[in-house]
Amino acid sequence: EQGISKQKIVILALLIVPIRAMNFMRERTVASCFEFDLVRTVLRNFMDYVVALLKDVALGLVFLVMCLILVGLPAGVYTKGIFMAEFYRQHVKRS
């Protein structure tokens, strides 16, 4: 096959969507969704980005368990994406 496989597209989308969403929430413009420098930032700091993603997943799993005892639902709502926001602040933030 020529071109990019579907699996590679899905993996790339899963890696890029969170940082683009964070950028969109901060900038509040449609144009911010097309800032391709974010991809370079992610690739330059790939391990930090993966760690932030894994922390978000781990935190989600913790809150999922906590929801079973009706404690984590409010916490999950208010802290969703906190590690992605920290990654954004460290590597993308503009003055």
C-alpha cells in the first residue's frame, strides 16, 4: 500500500488533538486549530507530551474508580485536562 495507513492516522490524531484542543480553548479562534507549529512543539518535546497524556489517562482511571464511590465525579469535571494544560503552559504559552 502507498500512503499513510489508517492506524497511523488514528495514532497521529490521538496525539495531536489534545494539544490543538488546548490551544483552541486558550486562543478561542478557529485559526488556532490550524497552527501547525504545535505539531513541531509536540515532536520536539515528545516524551514530555507522552508523559502528560499518560498522566491524563491515569488521572481519568483514578476518577473512574472514585466515581464508583460517588466522590470523583465533581473532581473529574473540574480537573479534566490539567496535565495537558501544564504541558501547554510550559511549551506553547505565548506572552
